[in-house]
Amino acid sequence: MKRQVLVSGIQPSGKLHIGNYLGALKNFVELQNSGKYDCFFFIADLHSITESFDPKKKQKQILELAADFLAAGLNPKKSTLFLQSLVPAHTELAWIFNTITPMGELERMTQYKDKSAKAEIVNAGLFTYPTLMAADILLYNTAAVPVGDDQLQHLELARTIVRKFNGRFGRIFTEPKGILTHTPRVMSLRDSSRKMSKSDPASCLFLDDSPEEIHDKVKRAVTDSGSEIKYDPKEKPGVSNLLGIYSAVTGRPMRDVEKEFAGNTYSHLKERVAFALAEHFREYRNKKAGLMVKSAALKSLLVSGSKKASKVAEKTLFAAKKKVGLSP
Ligand code: AMP
Ligand code: TRP
């Protein structure tokens, strides 16, 4: 039987934090290894240039994310790993989607509202970001999209685009569903009412952080009033965030984790969380260091993955253009 297709991407815009990891990348590896899906994972470089960036650093960020993918356990023998800008079908299909997407739908996107409020100049790419994301997904006849919860609204728009395109031009796309982890929204270490985000580096634990940095940051993480350790995101958001991180990296259910810490102090919890994180990322740190010196190999991996992806993407694009009446 043909396996269902799974697609997801991450932007190359700096170091990954544990929100990216626990909301997305760790799950990519587990889904890949489940053998249930035909997986496509890509580096969303075209999305990343919608925010201010340094062209001198972009190439390094791309290769670093490729190294992150591999160090975390993605495997080019099991999944197609590629670079978005090497598959031109993405931007071409996105253009067609732009023409069937009302401005109002894009104006409603929370990420657009947040990012445009902070940007000096709001570029058109930031506005049409979700139609490119819809193309990324729909080119592969995708059934499942693993993402953190901040991307669900974009995924919903992709589903709307499927209905709109199929209704107007004829059925070709199917509506994909999202796959969330138990930690779809890791919160900031400084303010437990906000998500961990690379736009606020002090809120983040990075995958590259040394054990000392991890201990130091976790020690300073905000906790809550009272002293009881229990999972209650409403009343105890800081403690619950740490418990969620601990449960995810140790692979133990929350019930067991709560039992382990019953009657303990916040500082004990922090010590255990920091220790678990430092251990969990030990192998990743070593592997990544080895990969970062092999930039030629990383590049050729992306080129060959992108060729594979292009074959699938171009077929879909051709079929879509035909439906619209563009291809002779
Ligand atoms: P980005 O770096 O924006 O490309 O995000 C890559 C992936 O990480 C996406 O699936 C996001 O939804 C996910 N993600 C980003 N921040 C968090 C967070 N704080 N908690 C959980 N997932 C997140
Ligand atoms: N917008 C996503 C993010 O910021 C990255 C992304 C781009 C993506 N295209 C995608 C994720 C397609 C899943 C599927 O995290």
C-alpha cells in the first residue's frame, strides 16, 4: 500500500530552540522512523527572507539547519530532505494561490499581525507567506503536516485554499491535517505567558547550548507562586512548562513525572530538568560539530534531495496549471 505523504519545513533563521525541537523536529524524526509515512522535510529559506536578514549569513544558516536536521536524526535514506528555493514549483504554485486568496484572509493571520507590527517596512512577502506555505504543502499530495501550534492557522488557510481551488478549477488537492506533539507550545523561560521565540533570544534554550549554559538558564527560569510541583498550565504556567519539557525529553508520561517531583522544591525540579536536557542533547551536539565541517557534503545532500522533491512537485504543478487553463 502507498504510504501517506508527510511534509514540514523549518526556516533557516538562526539557532534552533527547544520549542522548535519539542514542537516539531523531534517529532519529524519519530514520524520518519515510524515507517508509516513518505516524508519530505525542507529548509524554508524563501520564508526566512521575509524577515530582516544578512545575505552574508544566509548560506551558513541554511547549511547549519541541514546539520541540525541530520544531527537530530533525520536520515536522507528514509526522508527526502531539500531546500525550498531549489524547487521552483513552490513559488510558481504560490503565485496561483495568491490569485485565489482574498487579502482579508491574509490580514487575519496572527503571525502576520505580530510580525508586521514589529517590522520597519512590511514587505509583500511577509503578507503572502501563508500562500507559499500552502504551496509547500499541497505540491506533494500531503496528508499530514507536523508543526507547532503557532502554524495551525496557516495550515487551516492551506485547507481553505484546497477547497477554493478544487471548487473553482476541479478537484486536484486534498486537505492535509496537522500533527501536534504533547508540547506544541513551549513557553518562554522569562515570561510563561508568551511562547519561546527566537525573536527574544533570552527566552530560549538553544539546542547548541552547552550544559553550563543550560543549567544557568534553567536556574533563572521564571516559576510560580506557591511551592507545589504539579502540572497545571493555568495556575502554574512556569512550573508546567518545565514539567512539559522534562516529560518530553525523558519520554516519560506526565503522571510519572508529577509523582517523581511530588514534595520536592522548585530548585530540585530545575536541576533535574537541566540535567535531562544536557544529557538529551549530548549526542546531537557531538554529531552537529562533526557535520558543520562538511559543508560540501551538506550542500550536495540538499541538491540531490531537491531533485527528488522537484520530480513530485513539478507533476503536481503541471496538473494544477492545466486545471487553471495555463498549460497547453
Ligand atoms: P520556525 O523556526 O518558525 O520555522 O518554526 C519551526 C517549527 O517550530 C514550526 O513547526 C513551529 O510551529 C515550531 N515552533 C516554533 N516555536 C515553538 C514553540 N515555542 N513551541 C513549540 N513549537 C514551536
Ligand atoms: N511557516 C513555518 C514556520 O515558521 C515553516 C514552514 C514553511 C512550513 N512552509 C511550511 C511548515 C510547510 C510546515 C509546512 O514554522
